[in-house]
Amino acid sequence: MNQSPRLDAAERAELARLLPPPGDPALSTDRHLLLKDAFMQQITEARATRSPRRFALLAVPVAAAVLVAAGVGAAVLGRPGNGGVTSFTSPVVAVVAGDATGVAPLMERVALVAGKEPPVPVGADEYVYIKSKVAWLVFAGDNDSGPQQAGVDRRVLDQVHDRELWVPASQGSEGLIRERGETFGLTGAAPNSRYAGLPTDPAELLTRVYADTEGRGSGPNAAAFEFLGEALRESLLPPQVAAAIYRAAAKIPGVVLVADSVDAEGRHGVAVARTDEFGEREEWIFDARTFAYLGERSYLVRDTEDGKAGMLTATTAVLARGVVRAAGDLPE
């Protein structure tokens, strides 16, 4: 999206009054070593149950995960491959308590800023271009020896990498994705209109989202938050739709404010987040000064079959959005 308008000193002071003081994202040395040791022991244990993975980006052609960012501890693991061992990092972030009372003031400020953005026209035959950095979980020890299963086979985190996506404006056109030096066609991808056409009234929007996601995910509130996160992640929204999404999110039970978060580009910001029943927290990250959307991250807030509390499971950072005439074109 375009750069958000600057806030004056009075507006920044008012938001600072409403939000809780920022926490310290850094781990102490003792806590780092404790988490590292616990994680290294846990990943060697056999696991017999499958834990569903919620955080997934649109049309992922190659599984990937995350490189250590600022304020993150890491345990280095070995992954056997064809003829050698490749080092992978498994970042651990500090799990801090969220603040439910801070959500509505932050989302209202973000909505006000988003609503003032100039609209970007998207023609029916055009494409929305999104450039980002992304990362998520991969299976450890994947040497083409056979199928692997989440919750049974161990997973680690790969490097952050660039991702370019061309989403068709309307249904019926094939999109395009470029990632890790490879280009793939996207047949049947959800068009930008799926999200751009959402209601601009927050209450109506939330009613629509609950109806459309019924029976999906780990419950209605989790599914609604996930759907709205999808809308923000890889689409280009009319300003009033974006504003409605933020105001609707503030009404979902379980959403909390996290005073400090980091996206895949290493940018710090304030976040709103929700934890699903499997112990995975998904955060939407915003610039604390301009309130522009930066990206997302997700991590475990408690020990699960996939890892220990604090293990980062995904991260994104949106770098550019635009409109182009054909898939593969770049914005001027």
C-alpha cells in the first residue's frame, strides 16, 4: 500500500498514552540457553500425533521458514541432504503477555490511517503485484526418502527469502509466483476481488466472515482472524475495506495487543495477535509511528508437539504492492 500519512505530535502522544509500554524482546542469556537446551531435547523425541498447520501463504510452491531476526535466539540444527549437512536455524522469541484493552484503540488508529489512503484502481483484466519476504517451517532430514507428516516428522526453519506474486484481479485468470529463483503459474488462485469486495461496515463484514468460514480451522473466532489476516497479507484493498477489517478484528474474542514484534525484514512494530487452540500465536505487525501494515509472524506460546514455547513458525514482510497489466510485469 502507499505510504501512510504522518501523524502530528498530539496524535502520537495520545496513542502512546493508550498503548502499554513496549516490552523487552531480547532473551536473557540464561533463558536463551534454557530454551535452546529444551528445544534440542524435545525435537529428538518421537511424536505420534499430527498437529495441524494454520499459517500458510497463498499457493506456496516450496516449503520454507525463517532466519533469525533482531531479538531472537536460535538453536542450530543439522539437516542431512544429498551429500552433506546444511545448517538450519530454529529461532526462539520471547513470549510476552498480550493486552486485550489496547486492541480497540490501536485498531481504531490503524483504521483511521488506512481509510485516508488514496484508492488504487484495479482493472478487471489487471493483476495485483506483491513483493515480500517470507519464511516458514520445513521438514528436517528431507532427503527424498518418502512422504513426511506434520506432528510426526520433525520440522525446522529455513532462511527468509524473497517472494513475488501476481494475483489476478478477477476470477478466471491465472496468476504467477516467483520464489527461490523459480516461476510458477497459479491456476485457480483466489482473485484480489475476493477480499477487495468485502463489506465496508465492520459489523456486516464480521457477520460475512463468520458465515464464510463456518466449520473451518480450530473454531469460529480463530477462523475469522485467520481469514482477515489472509486479506491483509497478499492483496490490494480499497481503503474503506482495509479500515473495516481492522475495526472488525478488534471485535473478535481473544485478540490482544503485543507491544513489540518483528517482521521478516527485521522491522520492529506494534502488533495485534490471537492464539489458536494449538498454542500458535499469529501477529499482525504495524509501524508504531505511521501505523502502516508491515507483515506477520507466528510462534508457539506454549510447548506443543511441534516445539517449545517461543519457537517461531512463520514470518512475512510486505515490501511493495502495485497494479500491473500482465502477470510478470513490474510496477512503474
